[in-house]
Amino acid sequence: MENRPPFHSQMALALAQARAAARRGEVPVGAVLVGADGTILAQAGNRTRELSDPTAHAEILAIRQACAILGSERLPGAQLWVTLEPCPMCAAAISAARIRTLYYGADDAKMGGVAHGARIFDHPQCHHRPQVYDGFCADQSRELLLQFFAGRR
């Protein structure tokens, strides 16, 4: 039987990263990546505008940081906490990194790639399918996004 650390939600940290992204003028999405041993490896918020990089989503940045720390392109046993359903690009990166578990907050009917749209993990070409749990702090995550976009209109 696998020896895992006790369950502990990291959504509060992901929400803090999302709020920081909003303060920078970025779409408020935050992510926290936890290693197999339960230690926090990386935290990130969206930085697409700041870095002029369409791939600088919170999930991608957290995966890059964690891989650099571990010196590996794979993160077996890791957990990713993110405030919004990952887009298809991020879902593909989650699969490529072999992340064990994905926890996310709000659904994204427009750009989601897990439960909506492309449903990356459902494709036969998907080499690794993480365990997926949705709805963690979904109302708080959704409210951050609504406030952000209401202020832009």
C-alpha cells in the first residue's frame, strides 16, 4: 500500500495566487503544486501579460518550477491545485508531467479542457490520466473571475 501524507487542501494558497494575479492585471487563476511527500513545490498565478507569453498560465508556471526543483520532466505522485478548470494546453501538460491528482475550483465551460470542451483526459491518445476532483472553493474562484471581468467592462 502506498504511503501518502494526510489530505490537506491547498486551495487557500491557490486562491491567494489568483488574487495576486488579479492585482497584476492578469486573469485571476492560481495554482499550487504539491510533491508526493506533501511538500509544496511551487505556487504560481497567471502571468501571460506580464511575460508576453500565452503559455504562462498558472498551471504551466507551477509545473515548470516544480520540474526545475526536482530536475525531472515528470512529477509522479504530485497533486496540482488550481482555481479554474485547466484549459486544453494545461491539461496536456498535466498529463505529460504525470501528475497524480488534479483538484480544481470553478468549471470553465468556455475554455476548459477537462470536463468541458476538448476533455483531454478522455482522449485515447492521452498517456496519463490524473485523478480529478472538481468544485473545491468553486464559488470563491468563480467570484474572483466575475469581479475581474466586470471591472474590465
